[in-house]
Amino acid sequence: ANFAARKRAGFVEHPLWVTRYHADEHYATGAYPNQGPAGQGLPAYSGDEDLKDQDVVLWVSAGLTHIPDIEQYPVMNTESLQVFRLTPYGFFRRNPALDLMR
């Protein structure tokens, strides 16, 4: 954890993060990923806040081509695309498109 890039790229510690929604938290690396202080971004966002009955944000640490790891920060190589897909289950009681023609 003494590696300088690892301190700035704390988002690579976990491939999936869940935090409470805050309007000013836009980026997994914090506001200034290359020049900002260590510990900003997801490590700072993921405090001890209660998530029950709150709006949450699901953060997935994946690049456009692969899931990054610390050895690749800040210059990423390319690999084959890994697909991440979220599919709701039980979101509707039935297909909402059935009422379109009424």
C-alpha cells in the first residue's frame, strides 16, 4: 500500500463499491485523479454511513476494455472486453409493455 499510484487509485482495492448517494461525488478517483491527494474518491466516499432506506450508488471498477488493477495505473494496456451486465429481476409485477395499447 506504499506504492504512490495505489494511494491515488484507491478504487482498484475492490471491483465493486456501494456508497450512499451524494450529488458532489462524480468520479471513482475523486475530483482530481492525477494531482489530487491520496485517499480521495471511493475510499473517502465509502465511510460508515447507513445505506438502509437511502439512495445508493453502485460503482464498478471496470475500464472500457477490462477490469483495471493497480499495476496498470495510470497507463492502461488493452485486453479483450469483459461484459458487465445488470439486469433487474422482479422490478415490475408484470411486463409494463402489456398496457401500451390501452
